Amino acid sequence: MKSFLTHLLLVGFLLVSGAVFANDDIDNSLPKYPQPYGEKCVEPTDVMRREHMNLIQHQRDETMHKGIRGITAKHSLKDCIDCHVGYDDKGEAVSINDEGQFCQSCHNYAAVSIDCFSCHRTTPDGENKMRSSMTNPHQ
């Protein structure tokens, strides 16, 4: 009897999940986000998609636990934000974890939480307006 109920639950789950995944109204396209402002990323795109969390954690360990700052900051979260932040119509920085912004878009798509910003800034440090010298090379 227990085996029968297990199989029945499994079949029910498969039927329900099949109906959910067959829904044509669901947008399964890749996330859309503002293009970065830098010349190029510190790593190739495919590496960053797979490994950015490990690179950022390694940088955190170097900085916070070993006290190494400055010259090893290739993978600093601050630099990620400086390059990937979006700007509104007034030229003001939009929080990187707001709806439709770089971090939020991909993390939402991948169904993972963003916990970096419980401690870190979500906009560039200092002047919060886009500098007139900043142009987006990807537009």
C-alpha cells in the first residue's frame, strides 16, 4: 500500500509539473539587464556566469581574513558595482539589486538569493550621479 501511494504521488507530481512547464505564457528567455559601462570584464563572460560567486568570496577572504587589500582587488565587488550599475533618466545610480538591474535580473532568473548587499553598497561609492565622461560602450 505504501509503495502504491508513493507511485501515485509521483505520477501526480509529474502531471502537475508537466502542466506548469508546458505553459506557453511563461517567459523562459534569458534575463534582460542594463549593459555594463566598462571596456571589458575582468574575466570572460562564461567564467563570470559560472564562477563569480567563488571569485568574490575568494576576494573577501583575501581582504577580510588575510588583510590583503589593493593590488589583489581584481575581483572586488565594488568594481563589479561600478561597472554594472544602471542609471535612471536623471543620471542617478539605480540600486544594482532593484527589479530589472544587473544582479537582480540574473539572480532572479537562476532562483538564487543575493546576500552580498546586506553589508555592501548597491550603488557606486561617492558621487551617485553618472559622470558626463561615462558612456556605455555597448549602446
